[in-house]
Amino acid sequence: MGGHAALAVHPASGHGAAARIAGRVAERLRTAVDRLDLLVANTVAESRALMHSSAAAGLDLLVVLGGDGAAHQGVQFCAGREVRLGLVPAGTGNDFARALGVPEDPLAATDAVISGAEQRIDLGRVGDAWFGTVLCAGFDALVSERANRLRWPSGPRRYDLAIVSELAAFRPRPLRVRTEDTTLELEATMVAVGNTGYYGGGIPICPGARPDDGLFDVTVVGRASRTELVRMLPRLRAGRHLDHPAVQTLRAREVVLEGSDWPAYADGEPQGRLPMAVRCVPGALRLAGVQLR
């Protein structure tokens, strides 16, 4: 393969899984490239600074070892550039890698990156930020926001507590969803704009979304009571929510979300609050080690 590559390691990803496997991933990459920079970052600011310093030396490939948060930073750096992005999943969710068919095993994913396979994919654009998976607003984004405020407990239990707490406080709100073809106005529970299908650690919220068709898949959940929402959550996790009478789906190149001040999250990262315009940018990212079926 050759060329200049960088391995960005986020040591805390996957409760330390990324740190434990980093040496073996780096060893495999070194056999295939002319130069490998090791970028170890504990914060977003550190990660961005290290990526840009490597780019100044003529970077061909950025390999991200971590979860969806780490992949999100790699997307910000590589989008619109000719630097290829390789994903080696080592997080707790790995939704972007899952949607792209990246092997779950980090060493197998590394072998895929250096295999020479390549694919251009679409990305979502909101303001100055890019995203690869799903932008969501409403109940699920409010749960993420509440979980981020909690100091205890840690891990998945924090999100379970946030769901219970948010259910007690949640009320559907007015939402307007505008696309190039359609306008929906309704009392809504949540909306998801999917470049790929998964979010939240494997929930197929937009199961038909493909990142190579130039379009978003949009899932809108209308008014639902707390009881209906509790009943719907298992259907969401199983991908059986699309036939629920409260659910509508759209396909669009551009989506404007307005009528509420809900927070929005994309790739699990906060993106501000509605109103918000979201655009699909075809072929914005070069991926190494991926060939979509």
C-alpha cells in the first residue's frame, strides 16, 4: 500500500479497549505503509491538533481506533479532502463501522484497511459539522443530553436512568419537517435523519439508509404517550418500528427541522438546537477498507 498514514488512538474508547489493542494495530499498519504517525489523544482538541500536524506532512490515510466519537472526529478531518479514512472499531457503540460492514474484530478491520479496498460515501452536513450516521432530535436527543449531565452511574446504566427520567418529563412538541418535496407539520416525539441506519449502539432507526445513494432516510415519530413510547422502544431496537401508525418515513437530499427548540445530536455528538438545516453531500468521504454491497 505504501504512503504516509496516521493512527489516531482514543485510549478511553471501549472502556480502555482501544489502548489495549493499539500496539498490535500499529504493528500491522507499519508493515503496509512507508510512514506511520501515532496520534494518542484524550480530548477532541488534542485529536484535531494532532491530525492537522500530520496532514501538514502530507497524510494519505488516517486510521481511527476507537468508537463513534472517535470516528466522528476522523470524519470532520477527512471530509472533503483526499485523505482516506480507515475505521478500526474499539468503542461501545461502533454504529458507523457496523453500517459500513467493517469487521468487529480490530485486527481484522486493520487488515481490511490495508487491503486496498476503497469506497466513496455520502456524509451529512449541518452548519460547519459533518456526520456519518444519524442526526436525531426529540426524545432520544433529550435522553443523550440528560445522560451527559449525570455524574452517576457510569456506562449503560446512566442511559437507562436518563430514559426513565426523561420519560417522566417528556411531552411531544410541534415539529415541522421540510424537504425538497414534502412538508410535515405535526406533534412529534422524535425525528431521525439517517445517512446510515444505526445509532445508539445498534438501533436501526433508519433501516433502509444507504450512504452511497445521495439521499437521507428520515424517520419521524409523531405524538405518542409515555405508555406507547415504552412499548415502542423494543420495536425500535429490533427495527420493527416502521409499521407503527405513529411513524412516517421520507427520503430527501435536504431536510429543515423547525417548530421546536429540541436539542440535536449527530454521531452521538451535540449539534445545537433546532431550527436546523441538514444536507446530504454525495461522495464527500473516501473510506479505506470498505466496499458496500
